[in-house]
Amino acid sequence: MVEREKYNFFLKGLIYLIISPFLFSVLMSGHPITIDGQFHDWDNVLPTYSDIESDGIGADFADIKITYDQEFLFIYFNFHNGEFLMQDWNEFHLYIDTDNDASTGFVINEIGAELDWTFGQREGVFYIYGDSETVWQNDLILRIGPTITSSEFEVAIARDSDVMTLNGSQIITEGKIVISNTSSNSDFVPNESGGIAFSIAEDQVPLPEPIPLSRYNEDDIRILSYNTLWNGILEPERQPRFKRIIQALDPDIIALQEHSEWDAIDDIIQSWFPQEQWYASWTYRDLIVLSRFQILNDANMITSERTMAALLDTENELGKNLLIFNSHLSCCDSNDDRQEQVDEFISVWREWITNGNGPFDLEYETPFIHVGDFNFVGYRQQVETIRIGDIEDENKYGTDFLPDWDSTEIVDLFSRHTHKRMGYTWRSDGSSFNPGKLDYVFYSDATIDSGRHFILNTLEMGSDALNEYGLEWDDTQEASDHLPRIFDISIDPNVGIDNDYNFLIESAILSNYPNPFNPKTNIYVSVGEKLYEISLHIYDIQGRLIQTLDDGYFSAGINKYYWNGTNYPSGIYFLKLISGDYAKTRKMILLK
């Protein structure tokens, strides 16, 4: 059985609930979870507890999942209906009994919770030795995704935090959790007393494969989006850090937010890359685009001046000029302002792309990218307005409009840190808000093929990697509260079967989980850009073809499959990615 882009564990969960309706823990093993507001990596984790529908007013909890890696305890939960914002506008509590002892901590639902974390207030209480103290997100190394409203969330808490280790007196191996909504007649999980139990074994979850800072192809066009925190590049103390970061990333196009001095920054970037001619747009409010390609035109896009456009001369490289949108939308609680800004942007883009009524002339099917600090910390609707053209105020801004040239949605690109399974782009350890995704990359996949993309966080890089790229450990932390986002445009997706194409296949990541497995395993093929004329097969130890999983092309990103070995004997099998005479192989072990 093979299913692409779909994993359904409903039947497994149903059987589990029928067989064991009052058991609220499962045999756990660790899993490689990325906290980025996506949830495909949770498909391999069975529900630890499933709550019935309509047993509470308001928020109605559904599935709870718990797993871990060497660094974090991970908790997933979703709702039967509705969307919520986890860092505000709620009264959700997470209680964790970190020593698995009901006689210690805060007593609730017959567990003794050492931690009572209140999501909507962004603070918690740590109960220890009969006393209590307030804790903040940085005390827990708390990570939550997504940063916008959603019907499902993922949470990570550091296993070595004071709360989990009881101030260093233990290594957490088992515990219990309770999640509640304190509003009147609200839901509470589990419904039965005793909490949801979890255990942490000694298995080692594979570390993430480091993402190199180099391009897949040296001719790919690299875009850097960076909020520099109030003209940070101009500050003498921070400037050396920005210099190391930007030189290591070696971008072709730089889109800056919170930068208002176009003439000064142009000279600085030029001095850092003296062998290349750099061009700068005018500054629009606090937005600027710098480029190794000549800037043919630039303009303000919306009345608040929080989105600008720049047209770059990439005719020789792309066959067309490249349009860059750069945004810095209203911050924080200004949800109405942000929604109006994205509504207005889509309406202007609709008139430009359909009727030619724009700030300057634009050729049909001009490739475009929209980057910046969007400050999406409220309603998911704001993301959807940009991505699918769903205008909220149609009376003022007109009808909805699918924003790509082929009348489809555009891509919201999810990237991770080069050396860690995290997707946040903003972090301030002294803030009550935990790190989140504020900086976005949207692009037209009708006209652009993606190359390498990532978020740079030097705090998670080892000394060898730092030395290789000429960086210092705290560069990104001290330069700005935002992390730099990189997106490469692949120049030629139809490269053919030559050394460059073989390099792309070689850089593909084949993985399956679990491995060894019995009898089913999930298979992942991660590629940096779309690959053509390529196939994925399973062979046995004798070299016989067992099954073809895919034959044609692989989309950029993670391509997901599901293989059931029920009808095959125990043994070694080989997963092969094949293109012409070239193959990349991974060994899989079926143990029955």
C-alpha cells in the first residue's frame, strides 16, 4: 500500500481506544519533530489520548500526542472545531507532573503538577519543595507553533530546564500532563482522573542533517530577507556581526526591514562586496531592496507604505525581470491594521496583474517573490489573504483573487534552522512572547523553482561550522531579534542528467521511520528543488524490484510515502532514488 501526501492513523487510534478505553499512555519512542507550525512529522506519532467531541463549551480538545528527542519534550494537541491563538486570547493551562509523584506539586486531576503554564498569559508557576515561583517562556525554553491562530498546535519544552529537572535534581524519565480551559463549562483532558502519562526512553533520535550555507547551483539567485532592528547595520557595535552574517550568506538580493537610510546602507554593502556592483532602491518607510542586479523600477504598493515593490534586471539569468515585494506590516495587537494592509495589497496586485493598472509596467508572467517581516501574530486569515487572495473586506477592496499568474495560490515557504529542527524567525529571550515565525517568504511557483532555503541561527552551530563560514556563536543573537531568511531561486530546473543534476540527486535526503519497522514504515524524500525524470523503488536483498513508489518528478520539499511490508518476509530492503544510470540508496530493515 502506497499513499503519497497522506497518512491516516484514524484506524490505529480507533483500535487503541476500543481495546484500552481507560489507558492514557502508550509505549513511546522519540521522534524527529520540527517546531514550525506544520504537522506532517506528527503523523508517525499515535495519539496518547483522544477526547470525545462536544464535551465542553468553547474549546473542544481532540487528540493529544506526546513524544521527545534528546533535547525537548514535545506535546501536540488539536481541537474538534474552532481556531485559537496560543500566546493570547485564551485561558488554556498545561499542567505537567515532572516527577510522576502525585504527592508533590500542585494537585489537579489527581496528579501533582510541578508546572502550571498559562498559555494566554504567557507565564507559569513552578511548584517545588512546598514553594512556588513564577516562570517565563525562556525559563522553559518554550517553543510553540504556529504563531497564528490554528486548530492544532505543537509545543516543545526543554528536558534540561529547571522545571523538568527540579532544579537539577533529576533527569526526567516519566510524568503526566493535564490540559484544561478554565472558562466556565470548558473542556478538560483527560476526562478521567490521573492525567495523561508519558515516558522518555534512552533511544537516540537522529540529529537534523545540517543545511549548508552554499547554493545548490552556483548560478542560483539568492534572496536575503532581514529585519535589522532599527538600522542595526549602521550601529558600530552591531555592524561587524551583520558583516560576518551577510558575507557568509553571500546574497544577490537583500530585502531589509526596519532600515530607513538607503544612501548609507548602499555604501556599506558595496564595501563588503567590492568585486560586485550593488544597486539600492529608495527607502519606503523602513523598507529597502539592495541588489547585484540593476533596479529598473521601484514603488510603494499600499497607502501605509508598509509594502514596496522593486523590479530587478534579471533578463539574462531568468529570461524575465524579477519582481520583489518587501513588507513590514503593523506589529503586535494591530490585527485590524494588518488585515487592511494585506487586503489592500491583494487588491492592488489584482488590478496590476489583470488590468495592467500598477505602479509601473509589468511583463506578463513576471516571476515574483514577497518577503519581509509580516508580524503575523494574530489571525491566520492574514496569511491566507496573501497566500490565496482571500480578501476579508470585499466591500472596500473588491473580490477575492488567486494571486499567481496561473490563477492558483502562491507558496508560503516553510524553512528550518540550518542546524536545528526549529522554524521560528524572531526571538527575544527577555520577552513574555516565545519565539515565533514573523518573517515570511511567499513566491510564485508558476514562474519560479525553489533552490536551497533556510533560517540562519548561529547559536545552534558548532565551532567547526562557525569557523568554516567565518561566523561567531552569538552573531545572529546580538545582531537583531530577527533571524535572516534565505531563499534561492533555481535558475534552470530542467538541467538534464549531468554532473549538476547528479549533485542535486546526491543532495536529496532519503529517510524512513521507523527503521527497523514492523510491518509499516513512512518514507520521506527531501529535495531542494523540483527533480524531473526520476523514480523511487524498493528492492529486496536479491536485487528484485518489490514496488515502485513514484515515477516522474519530485516536488521541492518533503515528498512523503507509506509502505506496508505485511506480505513480505523479514530482511533487508533497499530504497532507491534512480535517474538514468545514477542511484541513491537507503537500507531499510523489516523485522517481524
